Amino acid sequence: MGKTQRFKYSKFLVEPGEKFDLAKRSTEAGKELRDKAHGAEELARDVAALQQAQRVLYASNSHSLLVILQGIDAAGKDGTIRHVMGGVNPQGCRVFSFKAPTAAEQERHFLARPVACLPPRGMISLFNRSYYEEVLVVRVHPEFLAAQSLPSVQPSNPKSLEKLWKQRFREIRAFEQALAKQGTIILKFFLHLSKEEQKKRLLARLSDPQKYWKFN
């Protein structure tokens, strides 16, 4: 029998500073991933490697790991966390879901919430959504800014909004650079799927009572 071809992750990697168009990125896994059974084999290998890496991370006590998962509704964020991170030691890994901010959180800087969830050295934090919502969802729905009572921002003024987004991009970059200098490794994943697949998954939820809570 021929040697099994391993899945190639490189084609999904976006290097720092690289310009890319998400609309031009395929939502297909590729020919290397033949079927779900093959995918399960690949996952088992990677989870085993992740378990070993977690032990090294904890023993070295010099770095921490922050994993950020982003994606549209039904992209599979919860399932990814369950299947991939289910094999690691739960004592060394914490998962945080960034749902809509509370009234109290709206009164603080948008980076205050993630700061409280950062991993200490030797540990892993996984963000299900993240502070990027403030330049994604809020950018699409600037009316959400009204609850933040920002003194220098006019939600109905395009120039004011553009200034805010640029400012937040700078703050996010500075925040992540500061974390990196402190030994935090940041891995960001965007779960990309087509509109057709999203529709299929959302409709499937309607027939599963255990997933009714996802609708709000």
C-alpha cells in the first residue's frame, strides 16, 4: 500500500502582512482530505501531537498560547473546540466565549474583557469569537456603538467611524505585539464556509432541539 498523503495546511496559512481576499479563498478542504474517515485519522494524529506540545508548554513555563477562533454563524466553532481541544488536559486549557458584551462591559475599553481571559505562562486560552468582533460585527452594525458612549465618536458620521476603526486596528496590533513580547503565542483561525453550507447547517439546527439555544 502507498503511504498516506498528509493534509497540507500551508495553503490555508496567511502570513503576517500578507494581503488576501477572503472571497477568493476556497471553502473546500482539498483533495488530500478524502472523506470524514480520513479526516478523523488526521485529527487523531494532530490531537496526539497537541497533547505532547501541551506538556512541553506547561513544563517549560516560559510561554503561553492564545487561540482565537472566528467565523460566521454555523461555521463550526463549538464543534472545533470540542473535537480538537477535547484531547488536551483541561487543567491547562480554558475556553472563553465572547458573546454580546454586557452593559457593564460596554462601559469599559473593548480590550478589557479579553485581558481578563489571557493565559498565564504554561497555559492555553481559547477564544470562541474575540475582541475582533469590535471591528467586525460592530463595523457592520455601528448602531451598537451607542451603548458604548464613546465621547469622540458619532455613529452616524462615516468619517468619525473610519477614524474609530483605524484607531481600533492600531490598538489591536499594539495589544498583540505586547502579548508576544511577554511570551504569548497567538494563533488565529477563521472557519470559512460557503453561504450554501451555512444555510444547510442552520436549517439542520431547526430539527435538533439540543441546538435551539443557538437561535436568539
